[in-house]
Amino acid sequence: MASRSFKEALDSGDFVVTSEVGPPKGTNIEEMLHHIDLLKDKVDGINTTDNQSSVMRISSLAVCHLAQERGAEAILQVTCRDRNRMALESELLSANILGVHNVLCLTGDYVSVGDHPDAKPVFDLDSVHLIQTVRTMEQGKDIAGNELNGPTRFCVGAIVTPEANPIEPQLLKFEKKIRAGIDFVQTQAIYDLDNFKRFMQYARRFEVKILAGIILLTGVGMARYMNANVPGVVVPDQLIRELAGAPKGQALQTGIAIAGRMIRQIKDERICDGVHIMAIGHEGLVPQILETAGL
Amino acid sequence: MIVGERKPFDEIKAKVSDYRKVLVLGCGTCVAVCMAGGEKEVELLASQLRLASRMDKKEIEFAEHTIVRQCDREYTEPILEKLGEYDAVLSLACGAGVQLVSDVVEDVAVLPALNTRFIGSTREEGVWIERCRSCGDCVLGDTGGICPLTICPKGLVNGPCGGTNDGKCEVTSEKDCAWTTIYNRLDKQGKLDNIRRIFSPIKYSAQTTPGLQVNEAYLKVETEGTDGQ
Ligand code: SF4
Ligand code: SF4
């Protein structure tokens, strides 16, 4: 599907599917390349994470470049944690000259949750500023007002947590992201489609494409872990029971079935514009999830 | 006020071990309030050091003195002569106090006994919390008197990150998310519009290192009074 750009996919009105790969920690990239090859013709875009969970790894941009070379449509994730505004702008210029034209702007986790807890947390800009930065550079200027010799061009995205608690401050920021100028949103993982429909009733008023975040549940332990530890993610009891009731050794298959079923429902009922599938550590299973979803 | 905490005793002991006559110098303002560097703490530290040096069979004399403010020449200059009697001054002031004392008695070593932590306020007895990062461009007027640069570990000025968990901060669940608190307070005041606009990135140029503040009016009077000098 990389025959069209991610932006073209968004504009087509088709149900859009993205997934993601996590750059490895170290120079061995074989498995990751395998995942990229597996996904590239099945999805409209592949996110590459940026030192995800504050763990130092290969840069998001380097992996985007490799993915593009292999024919994938890459979505550069950029967080504000590790770079000041100069480095961020420089990264955006670099992305464009390497043919990467999709960017997902994120705040980034705090350094203390990762593997370099003594590092300096930068956060010179926030995610709203980062979106503004991309848009400013498209006008041929950097954010200090200096002329660029050649503007950038990006399809810009952001994230939102529909189940954040409390939700009001989250939506206040979400609306700022929209005002700053985004094309698409990938949500934090959602599991309760009724809640998500309510969120979409609110979000529909904005002219922005929304892809629902689907994280593959690998078992009841993971579901409980997410409920206890991942902010803004709620796995309902009913799904936990379903995972717990899976025959021995079948929990992962049940997780795939749940993800496939949710995607199918989102698509059939046109709840939103697409899905973003995260199968953290099990990227190889994404094709199977898509198949289960009838995609 | 400036909040500090005493350095580990062994570190202090090692630093003074090369000297014979040491003045343990307290500061009676901020660090006295946060129970790190006032008269009482000077007394305690000096007696601990005396005991330790006796056990180590070292002959170090530890004298005690506390002034109102070490960061102010008005209080440091009058004790200049006294300071000169010692090989070293062990200052229990914040970093600013230590440096000013060192500027005043350049030929005497001035050693810090505290780690300066932050600008903060008392939360409850014995607990102090950071409140200000001295950013030079205060936004408290818009944020309900809660500093997003300080209370949010990421210093986010446009609303919360995705890490807010039941109103707590992703960095530590013991702390409320700054943006939950700001939102709730402004909601109570009917002033949520304050934070709907997009706040610009922080101007780090306003935080020159080292910061310098000049009171023009005062400077003018001074210059006039001293014949243009
Ligand atoms: S905004 Fe915060 S850091 Fe800046 S001056 Fe005000 S209280 Fe201090
Ligand atoms: S949870 Fe709230 S206070 Fe903590 S880093 Fe995120 S926005 Fe800041």
C-alpha cells in the first residue's frame, strides 16, 4: 500500500491502518527489518518510535529512512524529551531530505521511567509547540523567524488519550493541538468501544482524521498490568474475563481475536477513520490481526 | 525561600580535614527556616565535627558563628576580620551565601556544608516543596498561582501530557499532576479561558547565566551621589 503516501491514504476516505516498529537497542536490526518487510504492504504507515519509554535506542529517523528505502511509508515519531528546539528543527529538515514526510509530535515520557534516569530532561518545546514548529517551517521559516533555504512539507499528527482521568485538561490540550494544525491523531489504546464512541461524538467536530489505538493484549497478566500501570488505558473486566477464560496456551490467540474483532467493529460502524495497531514485542503478529479483522 | 539540606557528614568531614582552624558559619534566614543552616544546626554540626576529629586524633579547632544573611554584604563585611582568623569557613548558607562570603574573604577557603535544593515553601512542618524555577517570565497570573514550570516535571505550559493517572503525575504517583491542579483551580475561579490560548515556548534568553538584575533608579541615585563614579 506504500504506492500512495500516508497523506493520500488519509485523504482517500478509506479506512486507514497504521502500525509501528520499535527501533532496537543495539546495532542488530535484522528482526526489525523483517517486521518492516512484513508490514510495509499491509498498512498505510509505519510509526517508528523515538527512544520509547525513555529507553535509549536507534534513532527514529534512521529507522524511518531504512523503512522508506524498503518501500514502506514511515511516520517519524518525535518527542520533546531529548532535544532542544534547534535539534528538533534540524531533525525535521533531515527527515524531509531523507524523504520522510509524516511526523507524529509527542511530549515524551519523563527520563526517570527509562534506562538513563540521570539524563537531563529537555522539554524545551512541548507537543503543541512542536506542531507549530512543523507548520512554521512549512512556511519557509524556522521558529526563531529565520529564512529557510527550502521549506519542509509534512503530514502532521498528534496523540490523545480518550480515557484520560481527568479528561477535561487532556481535551483542552487536544484542542490546542488541533488549533496548532494537525492532520491526524493516533489515540492511546482504547478497549471500551462505547466509551470511545462517546469520545468520537465529541471529536467528530474537528477536521482531523482519527485512528483508534489498538494494543494487542497478550494475556490476562498484561491486561491487568496495563490497568494498574499505564495511565489512561482501561481494559474492561469483560475482556479480562475473556482472556482469563482462554484455554491453556491460547491467551495470545484470544488477544489477537479481541484486537481483530475491535478493528472490524470500528471499521464496520465507521466509528473513526482508521486504526493504529501496536503489537509491542509481537510485531510479527500484525498481519494475523489484520486478517482476523477482515482487512 | 531557598531550601537546602546538609551534605552527608563524611563529605563535610573530609573537606575540612586539612585545616586547623575552622569557622562553622550559619545563616539566619532561609536555611534557618528549613532547619539546615541556622544557629541550631551550626551548633550540632560543630559538635559532631569536634567529636569526630577527636576520635580521628586530629587537632582541628571548630568555632561557631551565625549571621543574619550570608548573601548580603551588610552582614558579611562586618565579620571580615573575624573570618580572617580562620584557615577555612564552613558555610551553612545556600550557594549564594557561600559565594558571597568567599568573595569577601578571598584568601580563606570557604566550603559549603549544604546542598542547595530549590526555591520553595513549607508544605507542612518539616516538609518543603519547590515552587519556582526563577524562569524570569512568570505565568502564575494565568495558571491559578500554580507554576507549571516547577510543579510539572516536564515544565509543560500548554496542558498535561498523556501520563496523568487519576489526577496524579506520571513521574511520581505521590504528586498531583500540575495540570489537574491548575485546571481545577481555574475552574473554581471561572477562569479556564486563561489557559485556552497557546502559550509560547519559554524564552531561555530571559534566563541569562548568571542572571543579573539592575535597579536603574537606585543606580542613578548612587552615581549622582558619588560624583559620576
Ligand atoms: S512561572 Fe514559575 S518558574 Fe517562572 S517565575 Fe513564576 S513561579 Fe517561578
Ligand atoms: S502528569 Fe502532569 S505534572 Fe506530571 S509530567 Fe505529565 S503533565 Fe506534568
